[in-house]
Amino acid sequence: MKAKVYVMLKQGVLDPQGEAVRHALGALGFDGVDKVRQGKVIELDLAEGTTEETVTEMCEKLLANTVIESYRIEI
């Protein structure tokens, strides 16, 4: 069983990495990029029977900093 966890900074949290990517794209001639938000994708290979609640607990305890990040789970 596989799960993907998408972690992004919450709206309103400064994203310096995204801003650096936006700036670099402009420097390379890619005009029209107004905003970039950088995140991460975590792929998990799980034992059969692992519940989404267990994956949620993993996110809450380790995979996401819930103070500044939000996450979405796909099973």
C-alpha cells in the first residue's frame, strides 16, 4: 500500500525558498511568474491495513510542522 503526503507552508507564512525560485526563473528569462510556493512530497510504502488515521498521526508527529505547514494525504 502506498501513501503520498503533500506538505506546503500555510498561507501567509513567508516562503524564502519559493521566492528564490521565482527570482531565478525571472533571471533565466521566464517572465510572468508572480508567485512560487515550494513544498515537499513524501511517498510512503506501508504495510497492508495501515489506516489513513495512522498516516495522519505520522504527519502530526513528524512529517509536517503543523505550526507553519499544512498537509494533504493521498492513499
